[in-house]
Amino acid sequence: MAILLDGKKAALGIKEEIKKDVLLLKEKGKGVPVLACISVGADPASCVYIKSQSLAARELGIGYSLISLKEDITQEDLIAEVARLNTDKGVHAIIIQSPLPKNVNVEEVSSCILPSKDAEGMHPENLGRLLLGQGSIAPCTAAACMELLRRYKIKLYGKEVVIVGHSNIVGKPLSMMMLRGFATTTVCHIATSEAHQLESHVRRAEILIVAVGKPGLIKGDWIEEGAVVLDVGINRAEGRIVGDVEFDAASKKAAYITPVPGGVGPLTVTMLMHNTLRLFEGYLVS
Ligand code: NAP
């Protein structure tokens, strides 16, 4: 049976480190990091994420400011709000909570956040730095996957890594981070499935990371004996939360596997706090 990659336990370790660093800065009279979250409308899933952000911030001594805007806000007004936060010296990191209303172009609005306040690491400049192997701000879920592997001392060098899903927030940045770790990296997407090649790629994976959002997409018997499986997917199926991988069958073949929930998820909000602290440290030396 596979060893569970426990995201909650890994998150505790990172939180302790963040808490210590925040306290030290406070004691030195440098102030505390402040994260501002812009939320539009009242999407139920967003409300859950916002609550967990605010709880994590409070636990770590990080300031948290929620800016709740009405569903019918225009893109222009939303950009004006971002611009206001960009110039606010009391705010060191900004996140725009997804989803945004259909009339708003998420990428256009997100790219208005100053790179030096970009808590999610999604600004084109920060993504460019990630590609070049520079800087310390990376998209939170991709960073969460890397951190989980690091905490369990799973080596990347020379490994066959297969990532399923090539979204801007998970698959693409993660592929860059894997290359930086000298893993031989394959990225699969919808066309891989349509070409009936998904199974053959998954079967080769020594480390498999799946971020698609389709329950049961990855069959348990596709998993290589002794593989490491990170299931990023979060799906509601038959009244419970499941990932994209058939967990029971996969855990009989894998050496390590993430549970869903309790795997990558708990680390994602922790990496948001980690990014907030790094941005604050950057602000202090600017
Ligand atoms: P997304 O933007 O919808 O991306 C999904 C990706 O999967 C796309 O690259 C898509 O390819 C690919 N895909 C779709 N069907 C496929 C198939 N049959 N075979 C292979 N690839 C396929 O989603 P996301 O935002 O990356 O999120 C993915 C999942 O992770 C969701 O379940 C989400 O809830 C979860 N998630 C979890 C966390 C966490 O903290 N644990 C954070 C973020 C997201 P094309 O674009 O080519 O169609």
C-alpha cells in the first residue's frame, strides 16, 4: 500500500517557518506582511477559499484585508481597485479571487497587479522569471506540489515526470519547476487523450501529477509500480470530494500518493502565505 503524502502535515511544517519569520520581522520593528484579497460577487467555493485564507493569515500573524465588490462591477472599475492597492504602502501582496464575472478578462486584470505585489505568481513578469529560473514567487498550487515532494524527500533529478493538464495555474508552471529540478518532463492535455496516448504516458511516469478536474480520468491500473502520484484534482462526485485518479486501485501500485482531500489542497493556501511573506521581504529591501 502506498504511503500517503499528507498535505496537512507538510503545511504545518511550512506554517511554523512562516510564523517564526513573521514574528522576527515584527520584533525587529519592520511591521507585518499584509495580503489584500479582491473578491467579486459571492461564489460559494470562493467564500470557502476566502475563509481559509483569512484563517491562515490570522494564524501566521499576517494581515488580511478583504475587498468585496459587487457582481456587476465593470472591468475598468476592477482595474481601478487594483491600481489603488498597488499604490497602498500598507498592502504588500494582492490576490484576485476566481471566478470573476464573465464580462471581466481575468488575465487583463491580473496583469495589472504590480509584479512586486503578485501573491499568486501569475503576473507575466513573474511567470517569465519562473521560466528563466529566477525569483521566488511561483503559482501557489504548482509550488504546493513541489513543496510536498521536497518535504517527503522525493528526488526529481533524472526522473520521468508526467504532468496531466497544462493550465496556466498548475501544469505549465509546474513543468518549468520540474525542468529546473532536472526531471525529464512530459506534459499531457486534451489532445493527448484525444490521440489515445494518455495511458501510455501515464504508464511511464515515475512521478505523476494530475490536474484536470475529471474524476476517474486516471485508471488505477495505469500507475507504474512504485510511482509517486500527486492528484491535484478536486471534484464532487457521489456526494464526496474526489481527485482525478482512481485512488483505491492506484494506491495498491504507487509508493506514495496524495489523498483527496488532504493532499495538495492544504498546501496551496500555505504557499499563498509563503508568497506574501517573500513579497513583504522584497518590499523591505526595495
Ligand atoms: P483547468 O484550467 O480547467 O485545466 C484543466 C486541464 O486539464 C487543461 O489543461 C485541459 O487541457 C486538461 N484536460 C481536460 N480534459 C483532459 C483529458 N481528458 N485528458 C487530459 N487532459 C485534459 O483546471 P485547473 O484550474 O488547472 O484545475 C485542475 C483541477 O485541479 C481542478 O479539479 C481544480 O479544482 C483542481 N485544483 C486544485 C487546487 C488545489 O489546491 N488542490 C488548486 C487549483 C486547482 P485543455 O486546456 O487542452 O483542454
